[in-house]
Amino acid sequence: MSHHIIEARMEHLQALCTIDQEVIGDSSRAEEIQQAIKEKRCLLYQSADTIGGFLLFSNDFFGYSFISLVIVKPSERRKGIASALMTAYIQMAKTAKVFSSTNQSNRRMHQLFHNLGFIKSGFIDNLDEGDPEIIYMKQASPQT
């Protein structure tokens, strides 16, 4: 299957918001997604006939690159899309370390971090009651 990962543009906003709403059940992150596109902090996975998922990032996690959101369209899951998005971002990251996080309960994401060579870097309590946020880190090759 032919695919490519590109920087999202405003013309993609509705499709990305639709995927996000399909995954989380509401449109509460529409503004966050729009802002990330405006600031060129959103990558998307495009295959021949659909957008399979997207990734949001920032560069302000204690001065490091941070993957803040990875969303894959439910019908496109288990096809390597999240891995492809994260790998593409790690390759373009501007810092020597890339951080990300997930809830302790999100087993699939923990497995993905493990598969991509991320290591546990700590946790934060009190974000989601009874479900700590686990922080991960991966050494990257910073772009010069």
C-alpha cells in the first residue's frame, strides 16, 4: 500500500477532526488540532484513498520535542500507522530527545513505545483520577 506522511494543512482540518471525534466521541479537541495545523505541528498519514491518522507535537516540553497526540482512524488500526507517524516525527525532531506520554491504562500505546525503543522516564499523578500519565523518552538524531 502506498502512503506518505505530510505536514497537515488547513484543508485537512475537517477530516482530522472527524477522525478525532470518531476516536474520542466528541469534538473537544477541534481548536487544538486547528492551532497545531496553523503552527505546523501536525503530521498526517495519507494513503491512496484515506487519511489514516495524525500526530500532534510541540517543542516546549522542558525544552525538548514532545509527541502530544497520536490518533489512528479505527478502521485503519493495526496497520503500522502510529509507528510510521512517530518514526517520521522522531527523524525530524529538533532535539536530541523526544518525549511522549500515555495513561497507565493504555496498554496498546505502552507496547508501541516499547516497540519503537522509547524508555520509561517517569509519571505524573492527578491528571486523570486513578490513571497516572506515564512519560516516555527516546534518543533522537536532532536536525542541524
